[in-house]
Amino acid sequence: MGQQWWRNAAIYQIYVRSFADSDGDGVGDLPGVRRRLSHIAELGMDAVWLTPFYASPMADGGYDVADYRMVDPLFGRLADAEGLIADAHWLGLRVIVDLVPNHTSSQHPWFAEALAAEPGSPARARYHFRDGVNGGPPNDWESMFGGPAWTQLPDGQWYLHLFDAAQPDLNWEHLDVHAEFENILRFWLGRGVDGIRIDVAHGLVKADGLPDARCTGQSGLLTTTAMPFFDQDGVHEIYRRWRKILDSYPGERIGVAEAWVPDADRLARYLRPDELHQAFNFHYTQAKWSATEFRTVIDDSLAAVAGVGAASTWVLSNHDIERHVTRFGGGRTGLRRARAAALLTMALPGSVYVYQGEELGLPEVTDLPEEVLADPKWERSGRAERGRDGCRVPIPWSGTTPPFGFGPSSAWLPQPTEWAALTVKAQRDDPGSTLSLYTAALRLRRGLPDGELTWLDSDADVLAFRREPGFTCTVNFGSAPVRLSRPGRLLLTSTEESELEQSEQTVTLPPNSAAWWTGDDTHAR
């Protein structure tokens, strides 16, 4: 990775509590991550992104932070975080850590001070405290986890929490909030992290006066409809200040936005030259298994970032969304499509994110017992939504029975017994495994040409594009084989090579498959 390393980087997301457990408490931790970093390096990744490991009561898996400078004892010590950063750098991996600036834990000292203060006190000004309206909450905003976004206190006032009640939203009009997070940013940059992923980057600034949203089902409208509590223009001045801090450190430190916004053009605003370096492309994760949908999202994404001189990111899964093996149909069909989607994703210009276990072809676990569900969505939705635990089940490393090498004892979420066939050890020496496919693709990806994407003539169910000099990617989204002019010499396929019927002039692409080619026998349109 050279200058502007993030533009083409392959970044591996580690959900810390589900990656590797070193001490037998059933929860992944930083020493566990350190012991397994070699897997990520051998896979061919350029960087890791770690979910929060800070001091927290764990109301939302660590995204409710009580102390941003302390490692929670569940995950280790500050020395473990510093050692992990050093180990990763020794392996050639950069490190991105999560920062959660939209809200704190309800056990954060600031919020404890606010609760002890009288209504109207300056101690409450760091959060959004308001009087109710007509005996109810101050407005009609809804929590992303279900229910109202306001909780009333015994003194009659209400406080805002766009997520769980244990995650009160900070008031970013308060100077103390700005100063504190700039200091937190410097604290971790000073310990060698290469970047920050900004949780709810679109949420820090609320519309003046906190007006009603005037709709229901608000959490389902984030990528289609403007909301008064998200994606307000004022957030950009915050990131301009942060960009100056990032640029003041050596080694190209980056900021990455988690921003749910209505369209690609709004997302590109976070990537202007004086703001952040990357933003997650959630519209790509929402594309249905369709050549038309994927092409539309790809075109819109590339056009939007080109307008600000940035590079796109491509994400198939993460800790907040259903794993794409299941999202694309589940079973053998879902796995075939997931493997094809991986080759498509890694062939696109820009940066790619891989969520832990994706390289193993893990499906969503949809039958977790109700008594183990930990996502606050479960309770806040009145137990109508099972939440995100199904994509957070600890990953399998080795062995034939749970916990499959995750740790010395049982895991905090139970793993399916059939994952014995999906462990890292079971797949490592199998040339047809999903792990082998990812390893080969990531190795080849480093040598792919950096030319712009040019679409090629193809069947309605096929996406085919070229990047000069001489690289072609073909993807058959259909349920039937499709014959095409042969693009060149086969580099890699998501299926068994024997499934491709090839002659000197043509190739028949199997259904739900992708292939990479090198050569010059293509005709652009």
C-alpha cells in the first residue's frame, strides 16, 4: 500500500466480542484478536477495523461508551490495545478503530452529572433535554431500535436517544462536546491507530428546533427520505475540523463515515477533499440479486464519488445487517450468489470491506434461542424484531464441535453444529472452499489494473465490465447458463472451472456465478 492507501484497500472488520476468546469467558477480546491476526494477513487484507472495545455497560454491544480512553475489562487492558496495534503494523496491517460520537452510555460521567442536576442546569446542556408537549414527548421522533426516541425522567423532563434509552444523544452545539472528542481522537491517533470509523456519522447534528418528522416507521426510511435528526448539513463542519487533526499526524490517517443517507450524492458530501476519506456504501448492501439493481448502484456510486475526487467503498455484510449468503437466498443458491458477489465486489474500483466470517461463507443464524438474544432491538420492538445477533455469532476456527476453536469454553452466542464444515481449518487446504476463493481473489486484486470501469455488451442477466489494461469481470445473475464471447484467459471463477463450457471463441457462464479474465477480446459500449 502506497500513497493514499485507503483508495484501493481491502479492510477486514473485526466484531471483537465474536472473533476470538482468549480467557474462556465466552466473549472475544483483544488478546484473542492478537493471536488470530495472522489469519487476516494471510488472507491478503490491508487493514483491520475493530468495533468498540471501550469501557461500557454493554447495553448495545459496546456502542454505549462510558469511557472512551479505557479498554473494558471484558476485552482486556489498554496495553492489549497498544500491543494489538503494534502486532498489526508488524504484519503489514493498518488499524482502524470505532469512535461513537453521536451518543454516550447512560453511565458516562457527563450523563450521571446531568441526571443529578436540576432541569435547565448547564450540566444538562451537553445532551438533549426537553420539556414534553401535551403530556407526551417533545416530538414524534422514533428510536432506531423501536419505540419513541425520548425517555421521561421523574422530574418531568425528557432526554433524546435515537437508539437505546441507555444511549443518550449528545448535543453537538455544546463546545465541551467538540473539545472532548477532538481530545479522544488525538488520544488514539497518538497510540498509532491509522484511522477512525465514525459510528452514526450522519447523526451528530439535529435540525434547529427539533421539528417533528411527521411520519412513522422512521428507521426504515433512512436511505430514501430526509429526516430532521440525520444528515444535517452542520455535520460537515465537524468533519472538516477532524480532517485537520487527522492530517496533522504522519502516515496518512483516515476517517471513515458510517452514514445512512437518502442517495449517493448525499453520501459524497462526506467525502469532499477537506472532509473524510471514506464512507460506507450502504446502497450497495441493499441491492437485490439482480444485474439491473447492481449496475444502477454501481453507476450511481461511482458517479457520485467522482464528483468529489474520492473513491467508493463496497460492502456486502457487516455486524448490523443480515449476512449476504442468507440475504441472497440462503442454502446452496445463497452461497453461490455470495461467492459471485465477492468476485464482483473485489473487481470494482475502490476499497472493499470484508466482514469476519464472510470469507468462510457463513450464513445468518436465524434460529437463536430467545433467551440468548442480546440486541436491544429485541426488547425495544416488543420482541417483534429479533435484531442483529444472527450476524454476530462467533466465527468457527477449528474442530468438529462448538465452540470450534473460538475459545476454551462455550461462546456467548451458540454456533450451529453444521459450522464444523465451515471452520478456517476445514477450508484452508480445500482449493474449492470459500476461504480459498477469497484468498485467491484478494491476492489477484493487488495486481488488477486501475483503469476506469467500462461496461460491455451482455445478456440482460449478465454484468460484464472491463478495466484497462486487459481485465474483464463477468457475472451471471440469472438462473440459467448464458453464452458469451470469451473475454480472454480465465483468471478465477466463483464456481468449479469445469462448470464453464469454453471454446476458443465462446464461454458459457453457469447460473449465479462470476469470473475474472485477462485478455483483449472484448467490445466496449
